Amino acid sequence: MSVQQDMVAAGQAVLIENYGRLPMSAARGANAKLRDASGKEYIDFFPGFGACGVAGHCHPKIVEAIREQAAMLQAHGNLLFSAPQIDLAERITKHAFGGKVFFCHSGAEANEAALKLVRLAARGGERKADGPYKIISFVNCFHGRTMGALSLTPPSFQLGFEPMLPGNIQVPYGDLAAVEAAIDKDTAGVFIEPIQAEGGVNLPTVEFMQGLRKLCDEKNLLLVCDEVWCGPARTGKWFAYQHYGIEPDVMTLAKAIGGGLPVAACVAAPKWADILAPGTHGCTMGGAPVCAAAGAAAMKLIEDEDLVTRAETLGAEVLQTLRDAKLGCVSDLRGKGFLIGMALAEAVAVKDVMMACLEKGLIVCLAKNNVLRLAPPLTIETDVLHQGLDILIDVLKEKS
Ligand SMILES: Cc1ncc(COP(=O)(O)O)c(C=O)c1O
């Protein structure tokens, strides 16, 4: 057996098979390149499933920040303050809407914190047993796998794990009248991805997002933007809500905000910044110094290298290259910045395209509704980007 086959077999023997993993391993990475255990090199258009989205694998400045912090202090619990956490929170709030940050580890956990914040806010900040509790979310959304976040996520993910949190309802993405019709006296808030990523890279209109903000204001509902995929910088803005000229009450972040290490955040606008008072919520290792230092280093890279503009420029270049290729099997090409979705014709299975790309040394990912997803690191070299696109175009031409 090859080293690669050995590792796959060893993994299958001890790791719970909840992911339907590919028969592939990952051993080393640098920017947009990844090597498997046997040394085969890939171009990675989906590094760390979004977690290495800012600077790809092992950017020297992030590695250095991790190394330095690991030698200084690794964990302190959250009864104390520490510089890396403050640094990361300052960089997030500066580029968003001010306010304050709660740190945890995953997107689902950030949404759990947001759920509790929304319920408490809807009860005037008081810990009373009754009050608004229902949340409106959207068809084709994804907010995570823990029981609260799962309650906001489509029924196909919930099946077998019911009952969910009561009263939540999903309405079509972009349908303001449906949101309005779903609101009643028990509604506490609305959760929305400003661009749906797992759901197929779906973009709402500016009018819808502005209408949603206005509706939430009129009905006293909190608007939560789940930016786990979109932030920071990925879509050509620091955060994707900024495309629509609105501000949410709460924003959740994970994946790329940690620069490749586990960091997630629930960011509350100034008005709601003190709702999660002592004793209401917690996370022992949330924003642990080594992880926060990696996240702050990634944020600093975005600032120093203007990766917000780079995301916009490279994304436009990718869309143009793919359009120019006139691929018969692509029924729609869409995206914002460097988050790109290619809807494939029904006859072409996105999983087959993904596997054919893998065979030729390119990592891409699938999303719902037969959509192929590209989210290369914002620091990818342009020649590597085009080598990857050449592979993708070859594969899609074979399928057309
Ligand atoms: C928009 C969105 N929210 C939340 C999550 C859950 O994040 P995690 O897997 O870190 O819990 C995801 C995961 O892909 C996501 O795409």
C-alpha cells in the first residue's frame, strides 16, 4: 500500500465517518499549494474549507505570530484579559460597526451565542423565562450543526435529530413579504447570510437587504448577519453586509477570522454590546492567545496588503476567465469578490467535476443545488490561480 493509502486506511479505522471524507490526505501546505502524504501537489482553491481563506496555508507571518505567542502564553481562561484577544477584537470592530466581541471556536458556536443574545435582547436584557424566542432564517441557509444553530438550518440537516428549538421558520431568500408574513409577537430576530455559501453562492439584492433592515427596525427584531463564510475580505468588502449599505445588530464570524486556527466570534453592535452580561454565556478556550494571535496576524495581512481590493480584482478576473471559456455545462456563473459559484447543468454531477479536478491536482468544493464553489486564498499568486483555472476549464470542457 502507498503512504497515501496507509493513511486513509488508518484514518478510516479510528475517525468517526461523519464527513464522507475523500480518499486523500493532507500533509503540508504553503499559500495555495497543498501536498498529500505521498508528496503529490495540489492547487487549493478551497484551503481549510475556508479556515485558511485569508492567506492560504502556513503564511510565514501567521506562522511567526503563532510561534511567538505559543512560546509566551497558550491559555488563560476568560477571567483574564490578554493582548492577542484585544488586538483581534479591535481589528474586527474597527472594520465593522464598533461594538464588542465574544470569542469561541466555531461558526455554530458563534451562532449559539448570537441566539442567546437575541433572546435576551428581545426580553429587554432581563433573564426572564418568557418572551420572544422565534427566529426567522432562509431557505438554503446554513448556520451550523449544534442544536440551536441546527434549528435555523434547513430540515434536511435536522432529520433524525428533532425536536428542534420551537417556533423557528424558514422563508425564501429574498422574499421580504414572506419575512413580514412570518413575524408574530414571539419573533425575536432574523438570521441571514449576506451571501449564502453552502446553499449555492446565492446573492440577495440590495433592495431586499435594505428592506429587511427596515422591517427589523419597525418590528423591533434583531438582525444577525452570519458572515462565517463571507468575512473578512472574501467578498471584496471587509464584511459582506457592507455591500448593501446596512449594518446588522449582530455579526457572527468563524473560519478565516482565525488565520487557520480555531477562532469564532459573535460581534454585538454598541446598542447590544452589554446584553451578554456576566454568567449569561461562556467558552473556556474562546479566543485563546495562540489562536487570537493567528487571527490578528491574518487581519493585519488584509490591512497591510489591501486584500479587500485584491479579492475584488481577482474575483472579477476569475469570472471573466470562466465566462471567456464559454463552458457549455455551466448554467450560471455568479459571485462577489473571491467567493464564486458555478451552477452546472443537470446532466453534469458536481461531485464528478470535483473528483476529476482532484485527479488533475486541483481542489475545489461543491455546494447545494449542483453548484461548484471556488474560494481561493486571497494571497494566491496570479500564475497559480491561472494554472488552477486551466485545470478547471479542461475538466469542464470534457464534461460539456
Ligand atoms: C454560514 C455558515 N455559518 C455557520 C457555519 C458553521 O461553522 P462551523 O462548521 O465552524 O461550526 C458554516 C459552516 O460552513 C457556515 O457556512
